[in-house]
Amino acid sequence: MNGTSIELTEFQKDALKEFGNIGSAHAATSLSQMMGRGIEMKVPDIELAPLSKILTFIDPDEPVAGLYFQLMDGESNTGHIYLLFPEQSAYAISDILMGMELGTTMSITDMEMSALMEVGNILVSTFSDASAGLLGITMLPSPPAYSFDMARSLIEKILLDIGRMSSNAIIFKTSLSDESNCVNGYLLLLPNPETLEKILDILGSKVNG
């Protein structure tokens, strides 16, 4: 499986979508509690692709805020997660979190970065909890590392830093919305080959079962 493109069966695609829906529902509940108002999170599209193909799903020339998490099971690395928010979505998330009028945030200072990292912690922690509950796989996230750059530069860094350990990405396109705003982002789950094989086997057996 390492370094190869994987063709998913329809059962596996359905199972991945269910996995994404469960994780997003948990994340929406946690965000709603933190912000004191209803937040809805949807995962309309999910793709499994080689790392080298990520930029076919994300505009390479778009500035993005990136949050990187290492995933651990005890002392073992099980993979990585990268959250990417397009620049305008990152600004909107900051406005929503800090109760400001949409369009107020025009740059990422330490305050906005803290808000994004808080959202990232909640999203990744709840996705990890969902994976533990649904799959029985422990993927405990590290504290996030923040970066801001063009999508191409961040993805190329992923290929350089992570390509030796992971060869495929599960790409969750996400949308977060409240009663008046909607923002988009990408959650890239980059499991190591053994973890990916386990995920697909378990998801396939759950759907087939």
C-alpha cells in the first residue's frame, strides 16, 4: 500500500463518509458549546488520494492558514492531521469566535492565531474521539503547529516532511456555519500505511456487516 494509489470500493466510500459525518457531528456539538450558539459542521466531500495529488483538490495559489497535528498511540506514531483554512475563511472564523462583525479581521495576529488554534484543537480532538469510538484506533493529537502560506508551499512541505511516513491522504472538505455565516476548510488525515489499511478494513467490515 505504501506509495501506491488506492481505489476505494463503494462500501469503503460510504464508510468513510459515515466516519466524516460522525466526526463532524461531534465537532459541531463541541464548537456550539464553546461558542454558546448553534454551529453546524458538514463534510460534503471526502477523497482518498496519494499525497502527490492533494493539490488537485485544493487551489495551490490560495493563501491558507495551516494547523499541523501529530497523531500518536502511546509511543507509536499513527499519522498526521493538517487543517487548512483559506485566508478569508480563517478571518471569518476569527470574527465568529470573537463575536465581531464579519469582515472585521483583516490579518492574522496572535489573537486570531489563538482563535484558529482553539478551533483546530476542538475539530481534531473530536475527530480523534470519533475514530476511537467508531474504529477502536487511538489517534491522540499533539498540540498544533501554526503556519500561514500559499497552499502550494504548505503542501510541498507536507510532502517533504511526511512523505516518508505516509503516502496517502484522506481529504475531508468541511464547512462550518452558524445562523448567518459559512466558512470552508480542509481536514487532511495522513495516516501511516498500517493505520490506513486498518481504517479501511474496519470501515469496510462495518458497512458490509
